[in-house]
Amino acid sequence: MNQNMKIFFWSLSAALGGFLFGFDTAVISGVEQTLQKLWSLNAFEHGITVSIALGGTVLGSLIGGIPAEKYGRKATLFIIAVFYFLSSLGTAYAVDWNTFLIFRFLGGLGVGISSVVAPMYISEIAPAHKRGRLVAMFQFNVVFGILIAYLSNYLLAGMGENAWRWMLGVQAVPSLLFIITAVLIPESPRWLILKRGDLSTARATLNTIDAATSEKIIFAIQNQTNAETAGDFKSLFKPAYRKPVFLAVLFALFNQVSGINAIIYFSPRIFEMAGLGKNSALLSSAGIGLINLISTLVGISLIDRFGRKILMYMGSIGLIAALLLVAMAFYTGNMGMNVPFYLFAYIAFFGFSQGAVIWVFISEIFPNEVRAYGQALGSFTHWILAAIITFTFPYIAETFGGGITFSFFASMMVLQLLFVWKIMPETKGTSLENIEKALVLH
């Protein structure tokens, strides 16, 4: 296997965590009604059944940096793969509601931890000139996993009264593949140098990545001024790291106040609010999933050529326009097929900007010694806001109407545009150590 293929295999192996992230998140949509009837769940219990994984995701994103720092990126990826495997089999074979909740929560932990560790691992083993598209494979796999979950649910729906068990259990196959590949990939060379002092193993991996820069990277890692400040999550909030923390939190915040999860989770509801029939609403929702996949792929192909900021400029302007058009449609009552078209445009702009950039950017801006904790902070901010917005959207949309709701999302994207213009640094083609020099106070 040549150099490029090795790096691609390592990155794709970690990105399997993203595929399972997407699959695990979406697969519940095909079984939730069956489970409600099977265990005679009331509305509150049904809500817990659907949302329990999100609770695990929030917790996993918060603690994901701890095992990544203590045991390494590779070992943590292996643990995540085992979590996914156990969750898929545990939920498929669950004999009662409580057992189902335990294993569903375990899958949520895997989602949360993978959103921390997988992008971070890829950023640490990718050459600077390819890092954007390699890390963005994680987000592409998330979107791809969602689509495959929907397709899998459709294909397995005719398996009889135990179809729901097959829908959940089939996830064991990619989980087993993830377990195998997690054993085969190397440990992050940056973690090996900082945490184990293992120069020989790290040098061998860095030579495979880019022999021309390996010694420079080793020298830069060994001479990090702030390396002695690392140690726990509290280290992240030292003055030296104020700028990357500020960037990560704001970037994750803007990702969610764009309204993306509200639109993805509640797209049929939004389309019905716009006057479409139920079947048309469901078909339009499937279109959103496909456009999300294609636009994310476009973003991956452009991110290292044009840079993170250009994609975010274009995306922010497009999101503002699309959201204002949706809001105007609700205000004027001129909806029908206009709203699906505007939301398709919204998803296209989101996919190649925020969708492709978020995990890349957050994984790049923290120095080696606190990257795990910084990635955890960005991921936690993302997931806690996702939970809040997903929980409150139905009430807000019903209380204030589509016009005000989408005007709010548009106003947030105006602030994002200002953030990109005035604050966001460009990280394209720059080594992680040089990005540190620009952002961290020494």
C-alpha cells in the first residue's frame, strides 16, 4: 500500500465513527412507533425512547477528551467501535424497555465520543495540504450514514414483526468493521511524542505521512512552550488558549443557531406548515437528505483548494438569503413549492460550508497538548445546543410562526458572516504547530 493509500485508509477508518454516528442517530426513526406499541409506552416514555441517545451524545462529547488523552486516540476509537457494536446487538435483542434504553444510551455515548476523537485523530495524521478534505470525510460519513439508515429501514421493513430488531441489529456489521480497522491504524504521532515520549514510533508514522516535514514537526512538538500546562480539562481555560476556545465555541454555536437540526429533524412538519400534503412533505424531506450528501461532498472537494474562510463566506451569504426567503414566504403566505425549493438551497449552502468545515476547523485550532479537551468543548457546545434547539423548535414555531422563527435563524447567520469576516482565521495548508503559533499566547 503506497503512502497516499495508507493515509486515506487511516482517515477512512476513523471516519467510520462518523458513518456509525449518522446511522445510529437516524435508525430510530424506523422503529420508534413499533416500540411504542410493543411496550405500551406513554408519551413521556416514548419521548425518552427517542431522545435517550441524545443524552448519551451530550455526555460522550463532554468526556470524550479524557480517554483520548489518557489512553490515546487509537485506543479510544477502538472503545467507540465496541460501544457501537454492543449497542446494536443490545438494542436488537432487548427483551424490555429498560434494557433497550441502556444500550441505546451506550450508542449515544459512542456518537458523542466519536465526534471528539475521530476528527481529532484525522487532523493529527493528515498532511497539511490534505487535512481539510480528509477530516471533512467524517462529516460526509455522518450524512452518508443517515441516508443508509433510512434505506436500510426501508429494505428491512418487510421482515415481519421482528423487523425492528433487524433494523437495529444490522449496525453490528459496520461496527465490527470499525473494530477491525481501529486495530490496524497507527497511534497519533503527536500523542505518542507528548504523552509517551515514543519518538521512534512517531517518527515512522510521520515519515509515512510526509518525510520532508517529519523532523520539523517533531522539533516543533518537542519545543511547545505551553506543553507543561496540559494535564486536565481545566488547562483549557488558561489565558494562553483563550482565542482557540473562543473560536471553537462561537463556531459550534453558529452551526446550531443556523437552524440546521430543526430543519433536518422537523422538515416534514415545516413542509406541512407551508401547506404541502403529508406525502409531498415526506418526499421533500428525502430530497433534503440527498442534497445534504451531495453538497457536503462538494465542500470536501473545495475545502483545501479555496480554504475554510471562502467556503464560510459563500455559505453564510447563501444561508442568509435562503432563510430570509423562507421567512418571507411564511409572512406573505406565498408558500406551496417555494418553501421546499428555498430549504433545498439552504441545505446546499450549509452542506458545503458549515457542514464540511466545522469538524475540520475545530480539530485544527487547538495546540497538541489540549486538542482533546478543545475538541470536546467544541463538540459539547454543538450537542448541547442541538438538544436545546431540537427540544424547543416545535413550541417556538407553533407560538411565533414560521416567519419570525426563520427570521431569527437568518439574523444569526448575519452574525456568523461578521464572525467569518472579522475573527475567523484561515488554516488552509498550515501545519498544526504553525496554527498554534498564530492562535496561542506564548
